Amino acid sequence: MITEATIDQVLERLERSPDTYEREVDDFADRQPELMDYLTNEDVEAFTELERDLLLFAALVIFQAVTADQPETKEVSGEAIATAEEANYQQLSQSKAPTFRDRLTPFFEQTKQEDLLAFVEDLTLAEGEEEVSAEAREPFFVTLKTVIDTLT
């Protein structure tokens, strides 16, 4: 399991050296081309520019946290991405909970990556400057949950 401490280390490192962010994204794209295509395809054009930037940042944090814990992370296939995304949308659609946060509970009950999932939940439901719109919450969460599933 990727721990909160590992996630925090990645966040601190990225914050300390923001000038290397583009290089980090390029490394991510080189090592996970199918995942990068998934994160930048036309489906994400429905997100605002801020949401797209936040999505890419979160995926980079997830990738770096996973590779810090598991250096031999394999390249993710498009088929694996499609399968994971479909399963995540199906699970989300089965929930009849009254609030979006409550609809996420089954994901926590079925994951071994609770800290990564909590990181994604916090970003998805954050309020303020980096707020994800209500319309974008579901696809934003599912996209990042799919990143977690395929990398771990």
C-alpha cells in the first residue's frame, strides 16, 4: 500500500522544485504513454483548464508515489485503462447514496490503496481556488481512480 507519507514526500518534492515540473511530466509521458494519452484525450476537454491541470498534477503525484514504492512499475496498456475505467463507472453508478462523498464509500471498502484514494477524494471535493466543478467530480474521480488501479 502506498502510504500518506510517500504521497506527502512526492508533494513536498514537487513544491520545492516547481521548475522541474515539465520535466517530471515528460518523464511520466515517456514511461506511461498510454496513461498520458488517456489523461489528455478529447474526453478530458470537458474539464476546465484548471481541472485538466489539476488532473495531470494528481496523476503525476500518483505515478511518482507508486514508482517510489514500486520502482519496477510496468507500462500500462490502453486495454487495462479501458477495463478499469468501465469497472469504476459501473461501481459508481450502482451507488444510490444521497451525496457524492457517500457514493465513494464502496471504493474505500474495496481498495488496498486507501491513502491514494483519499488524496483523490480530497482533490475532487476540495473547495476554493482549486475546486472541481460539481459536473466534473464524477469523471475527475473515476479518471484518477483508474490511474491508481492501472498503476497498482
